[in-house]
Amino acid sequence: MNESPNCTVCDRELWEDEAGRYACKPCQRRLDDRLAAIAGPCGLYARLCLRMEPAGRAMGESVSGSSSPSIPANLLVLDLTAAGGIIGTLEAWVEDWSGYGLATRGTGGRLQHRIDQAVATLRLNLPRAVERHPALDEFAREVDGIHRTCSALVDGGREPVKAAATCRACGKPFRFGLFDKGGADCPRCDHHHTRAQLLQPEQADASAA
């Protein structure tokens, strides 16, 4: 049980109905969303695997009459998609959570199946983990790191451009994707800001008045 009055992930003060939890409800939702984005046939892991081959090879095409060797796989992508990469990290957390009665170890199989199995187990047990696991903040950092790295590599290896803003609700600073057309939520209080409010806060306030 978390004896601190703050969320261990974002450091926001917990609401009365969140007392004792290691993570606030917005952080729990974001963690669940990030886990969900990793798994599945169209998830970040599956899309990352496709980046290990040249475009033609990934689509099943063959290149004839060429004596040149194929383009070598990106070593970072290879490390992430191998058994000791993303899978190893997620399965280590499944193993750790099983010691708290929060998860059941997987049954092995192909790499994509293991990813899907680990993610499903972690998502299923996340509601209890936010109340019972003292290292929830470390788990959140690692999941966020996996999600951020995979997203950047799938998008061509470019980190998203970030800008600074101040939350209109809680007054805390946060960063948002400069090209996110749908606006952004404050990571501390979950207040949603439109793109206009983020890019031109003074004009947005004036129009609202």
C-alpha cells in the first residue's frame, strides 16, 4: 500500500478515492493504453519487426539479378525484437508480478505470441498492481520507454518534436507533441487542452472570454 499522498508515477496528489494506490487513475489508463499499443498483429512490436528487412523483402518480393548483399538489419531493432529485448523486459515483469500473486507465467511459443501473452497478462492484472506493487513507478518508466522507442523507430527513427506548456487546470508544466492535431492531456491531472490552447494560449483565453 502506498503511504505517500502522491502518485508514484506522475507525482500528482492522489484524490480521496485513489488513496493507497501507487498510481493515479490517469496514469493507470495511460499504462494500459501503452501496453495495448505494443501487442497484436498491427501493434508496435509487429510493425517494428517489419523494419528489419528492406521494403521489398518485407512485402514478400524477391530481387533477382542482383549480386549485392541485402541491407543489414538495424541492430537496435534486432536487439529490441529478439528474445532478450522487449519480450525479455515484459516477461521479467510477469515473473516479478507472479511473486505478488498478480500474474501467471506464460507458456512460451513464437515471439509475437509471447509478446501478446505477456501484455495480456499485465493488462489483466494492472488494476490490482496499481494498488499492491511497490515498484509500479519503475514498471511505468520501462513501459513508457518501450512505447516511446518503438514509436520513434516505426515512424522512421525520429523522436517526436516536443514543446512546453502549462496546464490550465493545475498550473503544472508539461510537454506535448508539437504536431499532435488532437491536442494533449496534462499528465498530472488529465485535463485536456485543445491544439489552439497549447499553441496560442492567450488568444484561446480571449476567445473563451
